[in-house]
Amino acid sequence: MIPTHPVEADDRLWRRVRRVFRLPSTRRRRAVELDEELRFHIEGRIDELMAAEGLSRDAAEREARRRFGDLAHYRSQASDIDEAIHRGRVRMEIRDALVREVRQSVRTLLRTPVFSLITVATLALGIGAATAVFTLLDAVVLRPLPYANADRLVSMASPVPKLKGQTRWGVARHEMYYFLAQGHSLENMGVYQTSNATVLGRASGERPERVRMVQTSASLFNVLGFTPLHGRLFVPADNRLRPPTVAILSYGYWQRRFAGDRSALGQTIDVEGYPLTIVGVLPPNANLPDLDAALWMPAYVDSTTNWNNHTWSAIARLRPGFTAQDAERDLAPLTARLPEAYPQVYGKNWITRTGFRTEVTSLRDAVVGDTVSRALWTLFGSVALVLLIAGANVANLFLVRVDTRRRDVALRTALGADRSHLAWHYLTESMLLAGVAALLAMGTAYTLVHLMLALAPSELPRLSEVTVGGASIAFALGAALLSGIVFGVLQISGGHLDLAALRDGGRGATTARSRLSARRLLVAAQMAFAVVLLSAAALMFRTFDNLRHVHPGFDANGVLTMEISLPDAKYGGNDAADRASNFHEQLAARVRALPGVTHVGLTDRLPILSGDWCTGITIEGPTPETVHGACPPAALISPGYFETIGTRVEGRTLDWSGMDAHDGLMVVSKAFAEHWWPGQDPIGKGAKFNGSKPPFYRVAGVAEDVRALGVDKPPIEIVYFPMRPIPGAPLPGPPTYMYLTLRTTAAHPLTLANTVARIAQELEPQAAVANPQMMDTILAKSIARQSFTMVLLLIAATMALVLSAVGLYGVISYLVVQRRSEIGVRMALGAQMGEVTGMVLRQSLGVAALGVVAGVLGALVVTRFLSALLYGVTPTDPATLGIVPLILLAVSALASYAPARRAARIDPVEALRND
Amino acid sequence: MAQDLDLIRGTLDLLVLRTLSWGPMHGLAVTRWIEQSSERRLQIEEGALYPALHRLEQKRLLQSEWGYTDQGRRARFYKITAAGRKHLSSELSRWSRYTEAVSLVLTAAPA
């Protein structure tokens, strides 16, 4: 049935209202109109039939409906079409409006090119810098590690506070079986060690190369969720063979060495003298966190390997629902019972004597670490501040724009221009600017990310995962969208209903003044942010400078180092130490003869590079005392080492003829001597490695202390043994893996490395020479985290300083224009140019001072987050926090000088005439 | 009825456009016109006209507007657009080519 809608007056009125206000038709309206149309047809037919054929009304209606057919069907068909028409119209209207708005906005923006350009550039720089650092933060800190179930992966270590303070031991192999069998929290666990290994060339003439190698339990692949690309992974049986017989290649090494040829499977390669059959290739990116291992080898891991050998790295996968803390609680009682479970490994009181426990950390925290994530968050905070400062500048520009358009807008509003239309126009304008800025920002971010990657310290984890991807783009777009909305709303709220502008002769004194104070506040906030950033940067600069001037206990300039390794398989047995020492002695003699080389020496432990280590030392005395309370590191050295590295020695050092004659002379560091022989002359005292019976090595000289763990760490005690042991007093191992150091005056020292490699291989064809580096590079890298943070903070602080100076300049210039007539009056009344300049400067410095005070307060809070990175300077260093405000005030004075001069040159007559 | 519809579907649009090419009309007037000019030989189910009219409006071949009849009643009037005329003329020539071809076949006899 057709519902009967009487066409009443209110219906017509509604139609008129709708037309006047251009309201879109509603679904109900369309239904009513369709019904009306159809009813008209049927009613017309009825009238016709009644008139022409004399039918009764009922008969006529029946006939009309019969002729019409299925009314409901046709009605719904027509109605569907109507809805489609309506949708099409709405779509078109929106598109038209958008095109119209954008076209109009582009036109107005192009009319003020300077404004548009500065806005876009400022935003692009701010967003770009923030996006770049966000990219780094996201890849390193925020994103989960690239493994399946990465959130369930944990790493394990064992602090032994009573032995080694903050240093952590690794996990012993038997612990893996013990924890997996007795614990409830672990699903699977793998242990591994990483090292550098020598891989011999397959053909004669192919040089041996050094590659990163992982020796692992088969279970590690399961923990990390790896599947082989070709071939197979390790199985537990591989772990029970000594020496190992199989190897797996990383994708990269397979590509590099075998050009991605599948026939690599089944081939044999010589690793450290052991022939290994290649059984598998890993897919790309299957690697240990932050390690580019080329080669994987099964470690000797068996449930029967019960040695107190806590040197293994361990990664475990938690059972679902367990956290790292749960696992630590789960393993704590098991760790405490280790001596009961393995009485042959641990002494009874071992746990209490050492404070040994098992620490479980989420793998991501273990990889990224607290200092790194803190440093990156700090940097992100600093670029966010820069973005805020940039935003404040743009906001200021928009406020100026609102002011200059004020009359125009007020006029239009008064003439009845649609207010919502104005709002749409503002929003389109700011969105357009933000959109262009976002595009440029992505380009900026891309460049900055690559710049940062080039600068970044190599120990910054997960750098290989850093790419400008979806998250970065989303960040840039999000920041742009937000600023677009903010600036749009800012204009709308600043520009609407400003009818007062018409009344007061176009200056709108009151409203302009309130906006001016808002802009002063914005500039003060900018200044405050700049102070915070500048303080942080200055503290980092002080840190960097302090670190550079720390004397590390050696002289890095002109010292070239490289690793020399001799194959374990060939240099084994009882006389290995002598044969290896002979090799090194010949090598040193020939290298010293090279032109430009002044000193040559060898050591197995290079400061900074070798990290922390620990050796059991016995000191000769009435009751031989094993020094394991502190566990001082011992190094093997050759004669000439101290002269080469530039560590000063009081007394004698080693010489070749003496060492070859087993004179048993050794050197100890000053700290060691003072610790173990306080108040005595250490020369002639005896010490040895493991064991308490004579013979002992005799102290011949005392070396100055070396900051072997890094220039920002205190120096450590070191015992220097000759690399050639005396009979009856063996040393930690044969010198098969040594650093050769040479001091040179050559202009391009690194080229010497090839010559050394050639000599080494003439003496021993299987010797591998790797990683030639200048000692000063090693030193610089060791403070790269600080220098990286410093450089980025300096860049951010400079941007902040420039942007806030520009902001201040803009506001003061505007202030001068605003007060033109007032200044004119003053000058007409006899004010001097200097007075006017002073007045403007005072205004400007007032704003700056406000910002500086707020900034110093902010800096006192914020710089505390930097304290982990600082060296030799406190986060609230008075000198630093005192000088930064002065810099800011000086820059402020500079920025406002030009507008102040302009104010002083105002011609009073002209100023008053124009009013 | 269904047969009728099938027959009409393709040609109804053509009939409507042709009818409206003489001037704006409401739906009932279009029906009457087709009825009379076909000498009542084309039995169209009248309701089918409305989906056709709305569809033609969707294709922008027609425009509609509410107005008043001579008797002062409100009705929706349809008007052919320029695009509608163009469409009509091409459809007309297509139609006549088609019917000529069909009648050639139908009237041809084996020699």
C-alpha cells in the first residue's frame, strides 16, 4: 500500500528551509517523494478510468493497480536507484568541496610564499629530525627482536658479587641440563660461545681468513626458532663429537664464499685446523642478536660435561605465561642446590663464598641494555623538544598571519561569510602545509638516519635492523597531521569573530595585545627548551672533553695493532708455547726491520679491546696466597710491548735474550704492586699462575696503571707474564692468539698490515692476520657512545638555539611594528635613539630571561637522566648550567638588536601620519 | 507478464527517451503517450516505467523536477538532457539498423 502523506504546509515549509540552507535530503524525504510520485500515477489513472469508462471508484482503483503491476517491487527498485543517486551526489559534493578548498588554499599560500616556505621548512626539519631519531629508537629499543616468540626469550648470566663485583659470569653447560630437567619455567635452552676463527683457503694461494664463529648446542636453533634454508641444523649427536665434524654457514658467508652455490653442502672447510663438513645453510637474517656470525660449529655439549666452566652465553625460551622474573625465582633454589647436585664441580661453601646466583633477563634488555635505551630516549626527548620549538615558531607565524588577515576576515564575517567555511579554509591551509612538510620530513629523516648510522658507535646494538619503514612514515605523518590540526585550530580560534577589528581603526589593540603576550609566552617556552637542550649538550661536551684528556696509561698515537692467530691443531702439545714464541720472535724481528717501524711488541690482551678477564694468581710468601679475592687479569707480553704501546715502566722490562734464557722476569701494574705488597719494594717479589710451588716469576719492573676497561672506567690491576713460560711455571695458555702492536712514523700505517700479513705467512702459512686497527681508533670507538650522544645533542641544541633566536626575532620585530606610533610619539617628545633601542632590548631580554629561568629549572630535572653517560662532570654542574643561560641571553640580545635598531630609526612624523 | 518484461526491458529506455524528447512530462503522461502512440498495442506494466525513469536519471540522461500539472496537482516532471538526446539519436539509428536487418531476414524467401 502507498502510505498517504498529506502534502501539508509544514512539509512545504520544510522543503523551503532545506533549500535555503542547502541541507542534504534525508532518506525519509526521498521515500516520501517516491511515494508521492507513485501515488500521483495511480490516482491519475483512477480519475481517468472513472471519467472515461464510468467505473466505480473501487473498480477503477482495482483496474489501475492491475495495470501498474507489482507496486512494492517497482517501488523498491526505484528506491534503490534513488539511494545510489544520492550517494553519488554526496561523494561528488565532497570531492568538489575538497578540490575547491585545496585549490583556494594553494592560491592563498602562494600569495605569501615566504610564510609558506618558512613554515614548511621549519616543520620539515623538526619532524624530520624527530622521525630520524624515532626510527633509531624504534629499531633498537621499541621493536621486538627478530625472532618468533621474541618476548619469551631470555638470557642468563651469573653475578658473583663477592668475587668480581659487577662483572657477570656465563652459564656452565651442565646447568642447561639441570635447569631444563628440574625447572618449571623453561621450555628450551641453548648455550653458545662466540669467537673469531681462522678458515683456511681452499686452494693454494687463497689466504686464510678470520671470521666470526658461534660454537653452539643444537638446542639454540630451536630456542631461536631457526629453520635451515638448505641442508640441516645441528642435532644433539653433533654436540657429542670432539673435535667437531660439521659446520653450518650463515646466508651471508654462503653467498660471499660459495657465491650461493648449493654444492657447498657436503664440502669440507678447514676451521682452526679441523676439517668440517658443511651440512646446512641458514636463511638470511638468521643470526644471534647483534652478531654477524659467518660460521656455526657444534660446541662440545653433553650431559656429562660437568666442569666449573661458567663461560657460556645462554638463551632460553620461557614456557608461555612465565616472565623473566618468574624464571629467576624458579631457578634460584636450583642454583642454590648446585653444590649438592654437582659435588664434583663445586665446593660445599662455594655459593655462599661467591654470592653466586642465576640472573634471568629478557633477551631484549640483555641485548639493548639500560644505558643504550636511556641514551636513545634522551635523544628522542631532545628532538621532540626541537620539534616543539619548531612548532612554536610556526605557531607564531600563524598568529602573525591571523593578525594580518584580521581585517579581511572580520570584513567577510560581517558581510555574512560562512564561518564554518572559513574554518574549513584554515584547516585545509594548515593541513596542506603540514602535508608538504611531512613529505620533505621523510626525505630529511632518510638522510639523517643514514648520517646517524655512519656516526653511530659500533657497539650500539641492532643497528643492522635500522631502516626507514612503515613505523617511521607513520610517525612523520602522525606528527604532521597533529601539527596541521593544531595550527588550523589555532588560526580558527585566533581569527574568528574578531569584529572589534573593524571598529578600532584596524589595529585591534586589545585582541592583538592578548595575542602578543601569547606569542611572548611561546618564545619564552622555546628559550626554556633551548636551555635544557643546550645544557644537556654542554654536559656531554664536557664529558667528551674529559674523556679525551684522560691519560689511559698508554700512548695511542701511531700505534697499529692486528690480530695474529696460529692454528690450534698445529700449535698444541707441551712445547706449543715455545714454538709459538719462536714464531712471534721471528715475526717481531722482521717487522721491526721494516722502514718506518720504531717498536714492535705482542700481547694477548689489548687494553680496551680485550675487556675484562680474570686469572688465578699465586703470590710467593711464607704461606703462598692465591689472589682470588680480586682475581687480577694476567696478560702475556713479548719484550718491546711496553715501549710500543707507550706504557711507562719503572725498573726493568723484558728483553728477548733474557726471556729466551728463561730469566723468569715479569712486570706488574702499580695498582697490583700497591695492593699486594703495600709499603714494600715490589722489585724481586715472586708470583705465578696456578700453583704454589717454586719456581716463581720475579717482578723486574712496575708499569703505570692502564685503563684497560675503557677510559671512563678506573684503571685495573694487571700482571704481565712473559709469553715464553719458564720451566715449572706454566702460563694460562700458549701464545697462539696474540695482538701484534707496532709503533710507526709511516704516513699510512694501515698499509703496513699487508706487509706484516705477508711476513707472517712466510713464517707460518696457516697464520691468520686480521683486523688491523690504529690504537687511537680503538680509543675513539670506546667513547663513541658519548661522542655520538654529544654530536646528536649538539645538533639538536644548535637547531633549538637558532629556531628560538628566529622566534624571538620575529616577535620583537612584530612588537616594533605594533608599537610604531607609540615609539613615534616618544621620539617626537624627545626620546633619544639609544633610549628607544634600550627599551626594545629590555622587552626582548625580559622574554628571554623568563625562558632562561624556566629552562635552568627544567635542565636541573632533565640532565639527571644523562648521568649514566657523564664522566668527570655532575648532571648539575654549576659552571655548565651557569654558562648556558649567558649564551642564550647573548643570542637573544643579538636576535633583537636588528629590530631594536629599526625601532630607533622610526621617523616620528611618518609613524604618526600613518596612524 | 515476464515475457512482456523481457521484451520491453531493452526498448523501454528507448521509448521513454523518445517520448520525453517531445517535452517534459510526468510518469503518467509518459505512460499515456506510449499507450496512445502505440495504439494500445504495447502492453507495458505501468510500474516498470518508474525504475526505468530513475535509472535514466541516474545515468544523467534525464533530469527531474517537482512541478504542478494543469489541474494544479504536484507531480514529478522529467526532462531529457543534452546527453539524453545524444544517447537517443545513437540508439535510434542502432534500433533502425537492427529492425531493418531482422525484417530483411524475415521477409527474404528462397529464390
